[in-house]
Amino acid sequence: MRKRTVKKLFDEVGPRYRERNGGYTRIVRLGYRRGDAAPLSIIELV
């Protein structure tokens, strides 16, 4: 990860979740990729 990305996570994104006790992410399963049938998903910050 780039230093710039880590800084943004800690300075901007992190404080949004300060009061939250858990459940920071949501995983949405999209199915399987054509060709090699690898599972696909999206990870969201809620």
C-alpha cells in the first residue's frame, strides 16, 4: 500500500467509524468468474 493511501485511511476514513462498535464492512458475493470459476465479491465499508 502506498503511504498516501495509508495516511488517508487513518486521517479521513478511520475517524468516520470511531463511534461504531463493529460491522465496519459488508461483503457482497457476486458469483463466479467465467473461465476459472474463481469466486468474486466486493468488500464495502459501511
